Amino acid sequence: MPRDREKMIKYNNTYNQQNYDRVSLMLPKGQKEAVREHAEAMGESLNAFVNRAIREAMERDKGAKAP
């Protein structure tokens, strides 16, 4: 791997570690591809779609009582 590429990967990894929290998401077998296809149909990446879904659910849930 060229040295410049190694530096870029290291920089990106450091940046991501400093600026983002990582969450592991488990879906039933086969659902990942359906979610990915839906996200792409909406013009989003899988990550962007999941983030939007979480934000929208949190906004909708404000003031609601837990089930």
C-alpha cells in the first residue's frame, strides 16, 4: 500500500474516532439488504438513513410516555 494511502487511512480513522460514536446494529437475516435498498431508493446511504430514522423517532417520541 502506498505510504500516502496509509497516512490517509490513519488520518480518517483518527478523525472518526474523535468525532463519532460507533454503534453495532443487528438485524434479522436478509433485512439488511432490504434496508439498504430502501435507503438507496431515498437517495441516502445506509448510515444516513439509520441516523435520520433515529433522529425522527426521537423527535416524535418527545413528551411521549414509555410503553
